[in-house]
Amino acid sequence: MSTAGVVLAAGAGRRYGMPKALVRHGDRLLVQHAADTLRAAGCTRIVVVLGAAADEVRAAAPDLPETVVNPDWATGMASSLRAGLAALTGTPATAALILLVDMPGVTPEAVRRVIGHSAPDALVMGGYGERRGHPVLLGRDHWAGVARTATGDRGARDYLRSHEVRTVPVGDVADDYDMDTP
């Protein structure tokens, strides 16, 4: 099975005060950290969806894998999710692993565990105790439905709530903290 990785990194980071893709995390930017996580986990192709300050992000992180710019980034995460899935259309990917740029606690091991369930009909989320969260795996059979129902900042949430989703425990190797404020 071929699993592609998609980093959603298009937002302006209003609550944070700047685009999170440009935030430093250790010696790298968050966007580089997210791409490195997917690479280390074995994703066969990685697409980084940019929007706010896209040119600045590309200049600051020239080592990013394939990037696409979401012209509708200001409408919320859903448009970035659609842009990422659209970039995978016509590829041999059987599933897409979705990772948010502002979750540096998601590790390659957590991603590998979720990717271990890749299939065209897969819907898988990382589990943190009683909570489900990222990373999220969307099998190719679900891409059109996710794209059709994704709105605003809800992303695939409504679609996932209306379908059976496998939860894979990852809380022992990752955390689901998202960086909303400095």
C-alpha cells in the first residue's frame, strides 16, 4: 500500500500571532518538523499545503517536499484539506495521512502505527486515552466524501463522525497538544 502524507500548514495563526508554519521548533520550523515526521514514518509522497505567507515559508524552508498553495486558506482548514487531497489525485496513493503543522508531539512512531492500517477504505485516527485525534488516515475511497463535506475549520470532522473509524492507540509514543498560543 502506498500512503502519502499531507501537512496542513496554510493558516495565518491568528491566535498565535503569526503563521505557525514559520514558528521555530528546536532548530527547525514547525512545517519542516511535520514534513520530517512524515518522511521518517515512511510516507511515500509528502505534500505540504501552504497559504498565508506561502512565499515566506518556502524561502525559510527551501528543503520542503512538494508544496501546494491553497488560494482559499482564509476560509479555514477544510479548503486546505481539499487542496491536499486534490494534489494526490492521479497518484498511486491508496491513503493519505493528514498531519497538522501545529502538533509537534506527533511522532514518526505514532504515524507508523496509523499507517499500518492503510487501505483504500481506511478511516483511522490516533487515540490518546479516551480522545481521538491526529494523525488521521483517509483511505482513497473516502477522499471525495471528505472533500464534499469538509467546511470551515472542521476539516474532516463531520465526515469522520458519520462513519466507522478505527482508533489506534498512540498516546504512549506521542501527544496531541496543538500550539495555539506562543
